[in-house]
Amino acid sequence: MTAQAVNKSAIGSTLVELKSISKHYRKGKEKVNVLNELNLTINRGDFLALMGPSGSGKTTLLNLLGGLDKPSSGELIIGGARLDQMSNSQLTRWRAQNVGFIFQFYNLMPVLTAEKNVELPLLLTNLSSAQRKKHVAAALSLVGLSERADHYPNELSGGQEQRVAIARALVSDPQILLCDEPTGDLDRTTADEILNLLQTLNQQQGKTIVMVTHDPRAADHAKTILNMDKGRLV
Amino acid sequence: MYYLYFIMKNLGRKKVRTILTCLSIVIAFLLFGLLRTLGSAFDQGAELAGEDRLVTINKITLIQPLPYNYLTKVKMLDTVAIATQSNWFGGYYQEPRNRFSQFAIEADDYFSIYEDLYSLPEDQMKAWKANRIGVVIGKALVDQYQWKIGDRIPLIGMFPQQGGNTTWEFEVSGIYEAKTKGAETNVMLMHYSYFDEARQYGKGTLGWMIIKVKDKNQSELVAKQVDALFANSAAETKTSSEKDFTKSFAKQFADIGFITSIILAAVFFTMLLVAGNTMTQSFRERIPELAVLKTLGFADATVMWLVLGEAIFLSVVGGLIGLLFAWLIVAGAADALAATLPGLMMTMDVLIQGLLFVILFGIVTGAIPAIQGLRLQIVTALRSRR
Ligand SMILES: Nc1ncnc2c1ncn2[C@@H]1O[C@H](COP(=O)(O)OP(=O)(O)OP(=O)(O)O)[C@@H](O)[C@H]1O
Ligand SMILES: [Mg+2]
């Protein structure tokens, strides 16, 4: 698994830099300010938990970090790349190479087996079919689901589905993992397993993780906890 | 490869719906294959007609006869090689469904004007001319009714004989054959002399004239000459190439091409709605999934192609099955229909047209969801997930 090759000496250097980032939406004539002049630095190897009341802008911030959306103003630099200046297609390519997403509802393709789901991001690389298979197997074994490779999502438990989703997020060896309430739909025990897995990935693979959560116990697994309220960090 | 697999998997998600949609496409293209083949079978007769043959009909309509002496006048033109005439008998054998064409003609001139298309053995020609009620029939009729030389055939005609009887008795004197493939042999030919003498109404008239010009290049000129002869008379004429005539003759009964087009248009319109609806529905159900694909880094265009690919795939599968069935049915029915539509078969033209339509059908049904897929905004789509 290429994830092992992460340069651990780089840990601690700056990976993400937000300089007075604002985001607003227009609702007719009204301007809804969702993020206000946000400044934030995230170091390589960090495990950051983002907390805050509903509607405080956590998902919006995560979307910006993942290049799913563009800030209204401010500078957003990740791994030296100026995301705020990228075109949509540049962002698309950047996402494929640099970010892994993990959602609350797993968002797997129901018509594909676990294996095929994990393979999806690799279609965007130059890897041969055989090489892809190897990477997929490694990712599945990392999340402890090798035996379920040919199961369909509806044949898996929620926790197992989330593991597949994590394998899919990991398989193309991104710099940063973005998780939006990854345990929001799971019971305590399963949630703890997923959180331990994320923690392991952070500690052993050196993955930088940003995780949105409402759950203080989930946040305890992180290295850093940030609180948001009304579009600001508090 | 993976993409094709993915597309097929997505189609398999709602199997019943996919199969029903596919079936509707099968039916659309089955009808397409059948009707287009039928339409082109009618065209085929038209294309065979030689350019050096002209046909003169009454300017008002084909049904109106012309005075017989018109033929004498036309024969005197020195641009004309042969001129003869023909009449519509319009009879059927025993039951109205046993309808085929019968023409009342003059044997020698008729066969010499159609020398390139038909042949009749000399002895049979001789016997025919000696038999007042004699007829010659084509091979297709022989195959269909198993008639042979010497058979007596009563036909119910459109025109009564003197005394009002509509049953005409004929006797088979000969069997003519086609010299070129595709020349129709489903016509019965009777003596004009007998027909004209026996009929109650319209004596001394002819149905239409057939003219063979001396010089192919002068066809247009000759047509004008002929029509000029009878201008300002009680029965003005219209002369055109035999090709145009055959077509308008077919249109007398039904504008086949037009009717098939209308039916096909209706069928395709309905099937487009059905398939388009399926595609739109299956797209809607998958909006979050498509948004996830974009999140993972799949380009907008890739997502568009996945959606469009599904529509095209379904259309290709359904369309090919439909065309295959059409081909099988046409091949199976060709013999049975040889009398009415000789040389019936699904042509390459129809097949290629069908294949183009298959692709087009897929593109049209998938176009709207494909464009929506192209434009799908990740953030909004994921937000609507909840
Ligand atoms: N496309 C949009 N148009 C208008 N308003 C939006 C849009 N997207 C988000 N918002 C608003 O921005 C605010 C922040 O939304 P966001 O989803 O980031 O909150 P959140 O902190 O993730 O909340 P939750 O904990 O409930 O997930 C909300 O008030 C929301 O209504
Ligand atoms: Mg949220």
C-alpha cells in the first residue's frame, strides 16, 4: 500500500491554510453569510475534530477544504495549491488526487460490490486492472474487510459499509481525509471501531484528517478540537 | 470495460422496469423494420420501370378512361417506337380477399413493349391469341393459387358484362416469367378485345396508354408532344415516366410511404416518451450517487456519458432485437407474400437506417438526464440527500 510511503518527516508542516475565507449564498435578494473571515492552519498529520451547532457552517467549510465548492472570498491553500483560484475542472482533478471523502451515510454505489466500490477512484489513475486489484485488496485489508470484498452494500452492516467507504477514500492515497459525521448513523460500539480505525490511519499512515462531528466522545479521538458558531471559529 | 460493467449494473438495478422499457424499444424497432421493408417493397417496383417508357393517363384522374382513338394518334408520332394500352379490371377470385391485379391488354404490343421484363413461350402466346377468353398469368400467381394451363378461372369483376353479370370466366393459356429479378409476376393479362366487347359500360375506351420512345433522351419532349395532341379536347391527358406512374398507381389505393411514416412517427413518439421517462426516473433516483462520483473526481463529462451510455445501451439492445425479429418475420413471410409483394426482403438500406435510428433513439431518450448529469452541482445534490 502506497499510503505507507507517506513522508512522515513532513508531519507538522503546514498542509492547509485558510486566509480570511468567507462564504455566502444568495437566496433571492438576500445574502446569507455562512462563513465569516475564517483563518485557520492545519498541519500535516493532524486529526482535527470540527464541532458546533447545526447550521454553524461545518459542512460548508468541509466542502471548501475538499474542493467541492469555492469560497466567496479569501485565500485557500492546500499542499501549495491555490484552490480558490482553480477552475471547476482543475478542482475535479485535484480532488481525485488529494482528498478522500467519508460521509455520514457512506454513499456507496448500491449496484457495485465492496471491491468495485473501492476500485472506483482508481479508474481516474493510469493503473492497470491488475494493479488496481492489488491496491483495492490492500485498502480492504487495511480496514479489515478482505472477506467481504464481493458483498454488495445491502449485504453489509452500517459499520462495514463505512469501512468500505473509508477504504474507497484511502485507496488513491490522498493527503487528506475529510469526514462529515462519519459515525452519525452508527451505534456506540461500531462508532468506536470506526473512530479507532481513523485514529490508526492518522497515527500509522500519517493521514491528515478533518472530521465534523456532533459527538464529544467522537471528538475525543482527535488530536485537536475546533468549535464553530455562526460561521466563525470559537 | 469497467464503465460498461457499471452501466449494465445500473440498468440491472430495476430489472422489471428495464425489461419493460427494453421491450417497448424492441416493438418500436420491430415495427420500424417491418414497415420500412414494406414501404421499400412498394418503391422497388417503381425503380425498375425503364426511363424509355412513358404512361399517359387522363389528366383528371387515372380512373377516368380515354377514347380508344387516342392510341391511333399516338402511334402516328414518329418519335414513338411502340404504343399500347392497358385497362384495370379489378376483379377477385372467389372471395374479396383473393384480390390481385388483372389488366386487359393487346397481347403482341404489350409483350413487345415489356420485352425487357417479361417472356412468354411462343406456343403459349399463339394458343392465347387463339382463345378469346384466354389469359396469361405470372409465376407468382401460379405459386399462390396453383393454377395451371387449361384451368378455368371465374373472377368477380368490378365492371358488369352486358346483362349485368359481374362474373367473368377466363381460361389460362400461358404462364409468363420475369426476365429480371424483382419484376412483378402477380398480374393476370386478358384480351382487351374480349373485355371491351363484353363489358356493359365504357366501350371504346382505354385505361391508360404505355408508350416506348425511340430515343431515351427525348422522353420529356415526347411526353409534351402527346399531351399537346389532346390539349383542349374533352379528355386531356397527362404523360409521365412509367416510374412516376407506378408510384401514383400505388398511391391510388394508399400512400404506403406516408402511412408507414405516420405510424412509425406515432410509435416512436410514444416509445420515446416511455424510454425517456424511464431514463429520467432512473436518473433522479441516482442523483446522490452521481454527485458522489463527481466528489471522487469523476469529470462532469464522464458522468454525462454514464447516463447517456445507459440510454444508448438499452436502445442498442432493444433495437437490435427488434430489427432481428423484423428480419426473421420478413424472411418467413416473403414466400407467402410473393404474389402481392415480390422480392420482399429487408434491405441493407433499411438495416442501416434502423441502426442509425437505434443510436439516435438512445441519444434522444438520454439527452435530458445526461445534460442534467453534466450540470449536477455536488454540494446541492449532496445536501438534498437528507
Ligand atoms: N446552497 C445553499 N443555499 C443557501 N443556504 C445554504 C446553502 N448551503 C448551506 N446553506 C446554509 O448555510 C448554513 C450552514 O450550513 P452547513 O450545512 O454548513 O451547516 P452544518 O454546520 O454542517 O450543520 P449540520 O450540523 O446540521 O450539518 C445553514 O444555515 C444553511 O442553511
Ligand atoms: Mg453538516
